[in-house]
Amino acid sequence: MPDADPIAIVGAGIAGLTTALCLARQGFNTDVFEQAETLEEVGAGLQLSPNASRILIELGLLDALRAVWSEPDSIALADGRSLRTLARVPAGADARSRWAAPYGVLHRASLQRILLHAVQSEPRCRIHLGHRIEGDPVPAVMAAIGRRPSVTIGADGIRSQVRAALPQGGTVRFTGDVAWRLMVPRARAANCLSDNRVTAFLGENAHLVVYPIRETDSFNLIAIIGGRPANETWIGQNSEERRRELAAAFRHWNADLRSMLDSAASATYWPLCTVGEGPWHNGRDIVLIGDAAHAMTPFAAQGAAMAIEDAQELARCLKRFDDVAAALRQYEAARRPRIARVRRRGAFNRFAYHAGGSIQVVRNAVLALRSPEMLAADLDWLYGYGARGR
């Protein structure tokens, strides 16, 4: 259906911009609506696993990504007290060889900037900044472009206005965990941190993920602990009370890691929420992707990757089917099982990462029996998605 009326995309984050590019490659014209007057990505670091980087490379973005990202040699699990390495998954050249695409880490703002430049350079895409879409999105889009869009795509995140327009749309639920984002200059980082590794330090009821950000010559830290929701806010600045909660969660950890967390000048926190079960489309011409459809916890580091996969699959379905309703049904049928499996993996990781007592002892014993090759094989279904021959 590439000759149909333009497709409207609500939201110009990673999900929306990737969708616009994927649709353009399939011959569709798109109008992207963003409520912000300027695009500024909230957040810090981002892991792009091979299942996501593969799609971005197919969109012609490899050179731009190479200029800003790092490709870690491995992804490791380590003990938050002793710093002992518990497990290691080869990345770097091994990721390219095994999963036919690189594993990269970069600043979220860098990826947004790369996607925005690509969309602005694409004749089939138009971006409308300062346009807030509320209520039924179709009339609002019609008022902006002068005709009815063939499809309206909600890529507007966990607090999606488009999802609110769907009958019995999924609801946002607080998981009981809070994540802290911190950036630490390399010169002030703990000596145990590695320039060429993603490390998840594990402890009872908490874990800390660390990796380098090349552009800012710093380390990105994500600390996840149990906590209170921040009322209705998605992201909040730290306060003395919140920082005390963070310090208490890591009070028994390695002294160098504790000192680094305590001294980090820039820190923000956000409650980890998910979107419950609900329809992803209205059976006619409105559909959700990414966090708007299925926001998940970050324990598998796949939130952005799932949005990128959604974008490619939806564009392919709309190209394949003349009937929009059939395309939307096929998109949901293709994506729901994978999203469910990734969510299960995230729930398992949360259980394993935050284990304490005897469960922690068993976890460490099991990991000791798993070679790097075996651990990599466990991820073939996830990172190898979309690779030829898989």
C-alpha cells in the first residue's frame, strides 16, 4: 500500500524516528508529530545489541554509529562486594561473528541525533515539532496535514496518548523498582571499571550496570533498587532523601563502587513501570509500537531494541498487505510472542541479579559451570534475531 495517503507517527523518539525511516525504505510517506519544540532525548547511556544494530545498519546508519559508539569486548556479571567476575559473554568481534552485527554502547542523545538527521534527509519524511496529539489522534493529524492518514502509529512512549484512545488499552503499572542514571567522568571512576566491557555488578535487592560512553569520556551507570514511585513523574532529580535511599541499597557493596555512587554529581531517577496487556491496534488504522504498546523493565536491556524491531516489522507488514487491518493483525501476531519472551527473560534476570542468601550461592555456582560460549548460545534467540540463517 505504498501509494496510499501518508502515514502519521505520533512521537519522535527512537521508536518514531526509526519507524519513519523503515517506512520510507518501503516506499511510504510519513508525517512525524512531536509535542516538544526541540528534540532532546532524556536519559544517558544506551546498549544496542546486535538484533537492534542490525536494523540500524540496514537503514544505512553504520558510519554515523561508528563515529560515536564503542563496541565492548564482553558483557560481564560481577559480584558487587568482592568484584569477582561471575560470568562473561564475548562481544566485540565475537558478536559480529556470531550474531552478524555489532554490540554497541553510546549516549541515547547520540542515537536520537543520528536518527533525526537521517529522517530530515529523507524526502519521504516530514517532522512537525510543537504538535501535541491528544484524544482521538486522527482528527488532530487531519487538521495538521489536511487529509486523513492511512495509518496512525502511536510511538509516544509509556504515557502514550494514542494508547489512551484505544478501548481497553493497557495500563501503566509501577514494578516496585527504581532506576538511577548517573554519569561519572573517567578521571573519577573506580579503578575496577573497564573501558572495553559492559559490567553488571550484582547484589542483594540491587544491581549496577556500568559501561563507557566514548563521546563524553565518562562511564554511564544505571543503579536499580527497590523504591517508591515518584508520584506521576516519569523522571526526577535527586534529593537528599532519595540519595540516602540509594546509599542504603549499596551500603554493603565494594567501597570503591560506593564512593563513586556517592560522589556522582549528576543523577536522576525514574520509577520502572510497564504497560499491561491490552490491544495494540484498533482493527482499522491506529497501531502502537515500542513502549506505547509494551513498555518493559530494563533487566534484559531490550527496551529500545524492541521498539526498533517493531518499526521494521510494522513497515514490512504494511508493505506486504494491501489491507491495513490485515497488516496490523499480522504485525501484532508476529511481535507479541517475541515481546512476551523478552519480558520473561527480563523477569528471570531480575530474579537472578537481585538474589540474596542461599539463592545467590546457587546462582553463582550455576554461573561458574557456564562457559562464555554456553552463555552466548543462550542469547542466540535474542541477539541473532533477523540474521540470515537464523
